Amino acid sequence: MRALAAWRGYFGERWQRMPWLRAGARDAQPFSVGNRRIYVLPTGFGLFVGTALAVLNLGSLNYNNNAALLLGFLVISLCTNALIAGHLALLGLRLSTDAPAPVFAGQALQLPVVLETDKPDGRRLLLECGTDRRELALATAETRATLPIATARRGWQDIQRLSVSTRHPLGLARAWCHLNLHARALVYPAPSGKPLSALPPAADGERGRRHRDRSEQPHHLREYRPGDARKQIAWKASARAGNLQVREYERASADELALDWRSLPHLAHEARISQLTRWVLEAERRQRRYALLLPGNRIGPDSGAEHRHRCLKALALMPHG
């Protein structure tokens, strides 16, 4: 069974790489569906009906049965009208999307989709992106929906194109069109590991070292207040500003944390990333200032949603080990 699944995955990937299945040039949004972007092919049920009609008409001709021939041609005309109705169900539809918000690996990206139509007749459409799909009904002139897209690993996830299809009205044929997105969404690492209370002592030592170093670095300038030391006055800045400016020194707070990559040598590459992800989330939830120390990159110390995003993005885009 594993060998069969492996072969299916191999041939499925090769099939998706075929030139005629690749997404074309990126479409401008909002995208209006035209005649040249709609494709129609019979479904399995449609092929069965077509075969039955062919047998019916051949038998009618063989036995010179005019009533059966009339029935056959009547059903054929109905099927032809159904194909045209499926084409018209997509014609003129306007599509637009927004960038999905980042999620953690294993969670589903939520791709926002807006569909606008001049004929809100309640017809049902199917949104598809790869193997992910969602069905909806066009009951209003503007329909907003989100398409969940599965994620498996951290980093950038490409969203090549969005497909909109329908089997309206009789299910004899599938009409579809593609919206070429060429977008990508950020997937954060999945958090796991020990809680923040188990932060190794090395991180606290790093925090203490930073406390001594940063206490001698100017943070910003402020106006002079009585009692300020003369050595803190920035004479050049004061001359430019026209009043006395004093250097304000930043001192690291006692509750700052240093989330250091080097403090986790006992963990594998991906396990380190997951552990640091959990610590970032817990430090943010506890409203603690923290710095993330990665190989060749240091972020913070700081706190807040923007700092959290920077840290998680850096972890998500680290090279795969």
C-alpha cells in the first residue's frame, strides 16, 4: 500500500507540472471572467447520458422508429442547453482575493474571496485551490467567502491559482475557469516543547550581560531637566535645536528575556525552531520584553504584535535542516 501511495504521489506531482496545467501570467484584480477563460467538459454522468442517447438513436435508426428518434433529439437539445447554461453561469463573474493572514503549520490558511455577479440567482459554485475546496451559493450581488487551504510545513506557501467551477444546472458537464494568483502566504512554525518557565539559565546570563552593555549606550535625546548631569548634555544637538538636549540612556529591564538559539544544543534543528516559537508566544502572552537570538540575526528586545510577527517570520524562514 505504501508503494502504491508513493507511485500515486509521484505521478500526481509529475501531472501537476505539465505545461498546460501550470498557472499562466498573474491576473489583475478584480478579474472578470470572459468567454476565452471558461472551459466546459462532460462529467461522468454526462458521458453516461451521452452514451445512452447514442445507443437510443442508433437503435431508432436501425428499427426506423420515428418516435424514439424524436425523443432522442429532444433530450439532446436539452443537454445542449444545459452546457450553454453552465457556460453562462460563469460568464461575467468578477473575482478578487486578499492576502491570507499567517497561520501556524498544520492550521488552514483562510484565503478571502469576493465574488460579484449581476445575476444573483442562487446558483452554486465550487471554489478550489489544489485539493482544498468550498461550495457556496450566489444569493446576493456580492458574496464573500474564505477558502481554507491546508498547510504542512513552515515558510512561504505558494498559492498559484484559484478555480471556480459549477455543474449547473443538470450536472451533465463541469464548467470552470482559473484565476491566476501567483501569491504566497507565510506559515509560522508549529509551537511545541517546554514552557517558558523552563528557560535555560544561559538565556538569563545573556540577559545580564546585555544589561551591563546597553546601560552605556544612548537611547534617545530629551530636553534638559534640573538635576541632569553635565556630561549627559549633547552639546552639538543642543546647538542645532536651540535648547539643551540630554542623552537618555536605556537600561534593560529586569524582566527582559533572551530567547537564544544557542541555549538549545540538545534539540534537533526543527525542534529548536518549534521550541523558540512556543517561547515567543508565551513571552508575548505574559507581556514580557524579549529578544530573539538566531544565527546571524538578533531581533529586539521589544514586545507587541509587530515584534511577535518579526520573530515568528524569522523562525519560519530559517533554512530547513
